[in-house]
Amino acid sequence: MPDTERLKYLLTQAHELRASQEEYEELLAMINGDQAGEVIDQINAFHSGESAEGYDRVYWQAAVREILDSDRMRQREADPIFMEKPVYRIKPWKWSIAAASVILIVTTGIWLLKPRHANRVAPAVVATTPANADVKPGGNKAMLILGDGSEISLDSAGNGTLAQQGNTRITKSANGQLLYNNTGKPSAAATLNTLKTPLGGQYKLTLSDGTLVWLNAGSSITYPTSFSGGTRQVSVTGESYFEVAPDANTPFRVKVNNIHVEVLGTHFNINAYEDESSVKTTLLEGAVRVAAGGHERLLAPGQQARIAPGTAIQVVDNVNISESVAWKEGYFSFDNADIQTVMRQLSRWYNIEVKYEGAIPQRVFTGEIGRSLTLTQVLKGLSKTRIKYRIESGNRIVIQP
């Protein structure tokens, strides 16, 4: 039985960001040693009681980030490709499987789940999971399609030079990044290449001008091996994040179906999955111009352009930037998301099929889940929020009423 008064003291210290490193470590030890789930129950009760007094969940999440700081740094060192730039939030991290792996807030409740306690399910939850049905998270997987139609699987390709196209050398770095380097004057007739990630895949690309591109699962980008002629243009599907190399004389353009995004040098995210209701362009830094259907809108940092079929460009101010780029930083982030939104993201990363059975209760989810967790660990976290599900044939998830 945990020391209730000591736990309450540690939670208060963490909540108010006044805890020392030793106190954070003590709290983490109490969470890890919670064999019967009593600490989890007390944490829920502690924060449920505070919610009526204006409890701000951001403080609690920030405190947990500090608790997991040392483990987070080890995770960052282990996976540098998608964790190398700690920007736009307190500090991005990958949740430790050994520590508190999932934080979800549903309405006013806060849920912490450690995978080793995953069998401790709330009474109202039914979760049938065969022992051999777990699905591993996605990883660095992609197919490179060269201008002549030949394909290179980057999953199995060795590091070093993959191809030479004109004056451009294509290489795969030791950390799995695809690089394009000009070895001479760019050719006037540059070859087009395409990089595709499967469901359950992600990849990072450096274009010949130094622009960095991150591709999320089930996405693609088509681009010239070198830029010439006063323009830099690429086409994308799915979701991608750009850090465009500045060049005032050569605008950078991204084409998504009939939508065009033009920049000079900036950081932005484009979500253009076909199963989403709209194409979303979120600006983190700089400025972009979004054009569609004969209309144009200029975005400032913190704004998001949303374009649904047959509608004008809608610009939303003060969007949750962390939510938009969480996938790049190694986690899922939800802000009042319904279960369908949550499951669409999970289906892409784990390459699973999602079905719905009957009338699904409408709940909203706010919180973060590490993308390094297995599917069962994530689903067990959701089950703590009274979501019912079953797994069929290992890759089909049925959400139940």
C-alpha cells in the first residue's frame, strides 16, 4: 500500500513544477512499483479532485516529461532520425516502455498506464487480445523509385551510394536518411524520383538544395534529383513535414492535388491523407502562401489552412502545433479528438484495419501516446478510458459499443 500522504506531496510538487530531481525519481519509482494499480487510482483521484478548481493538464504533462527526462534522452540517442530537433514544445520525447508509457486525458480524467500492468482493465472494458496477435510499431521503411522506373527498397539497402543520376549522387546515411548531393553543375533536365513510405513506415529525406523532408506512414513525395530553372517544386501525398532551405531567388512549391503551397524558407506540415476531411497545412515558422480553387491565403506562424473538397480555404488561428507535428517527434498527440481520429492515426502507423461495430459512444481524447509502443500497449491504454475492442486475425481491430 503506497504512502498516500507522501504520494500526494510528490504529485503536488510535480504538478507545480517544484519537485527536485530526487522527488521526480521517487515518484517514478512509486509508479513503476505499482503492482496492484493503487498508485494509478490515487493519481486519478488526486487530479479528478483538482479539475473543478481549474486544474491545468499541461502542468501535469510537463511534470511527467521531467520525470522521464533521463530515459527520454536515451531514446533520443537511440533514434536520431525522427528525434533530432527538440523544437516547438517543451521537449519532444519517446515514452519509455519501462516507465509511464501512456498519458491520456479523457474529459476530466487522467490516465497513466504502464504496459506491465496492462492486464488491469477497468470492469466495464472488454478487450480480447490473443497472445500472439501483438503488432509492432512502424519504423524507417520506404521505397525509392528512380527516374528509369527501377526501385530500391531502403529497408534492406546498405549504407553508402545507392545511385548516380546525372550530377547528383544518391546515398543512404548510417542513420537511415536519404541524401541527394550535387557533384557538379545541376543538369537542366533533372530526373524525377519518388520516395514512398508504406503503412507502418516513415523516412527522412534531404533534397539536393538542402531542404529536409520527413514522410509519415502511407505517404509519398516526387521531386527532381536537382533543382534548376529558377523554381523548386515537389508533389506530395499523405503527410509530410518540411524545413525548406532558404533561397530568396528560387521559391519552393509543394503541390497536393490541386492545392499549391509556396514558400521561400520555412517550417510547415502538410496533412493530405485521402481519408481525412480536409487538407491541412500548418505553419510553424516563416510564411507560406496557400492557393486552391482560384483563392490564395497567406499564413503566419501558428496558423493552419484547411481545404475541404468544394470549399474555400479556411484559416484557423492559434492551432495546436505540437499536435500537428507530433508524428515527426515520435508520438501521437490528440486534442479533443474523437475515436475515429485516433484510430485513423493508429491504423496508418501499425498497418491495421479498423472496423466499428454498433453505435460507438462519442468521447473525446486529449493526451499523448508514444509511437514506439506495440499496438497492444496502446490499445490497453485506450481501454483504460472505457473503450471496448477486440482483435481479429492479428491486424483487424473492431471497436465495440
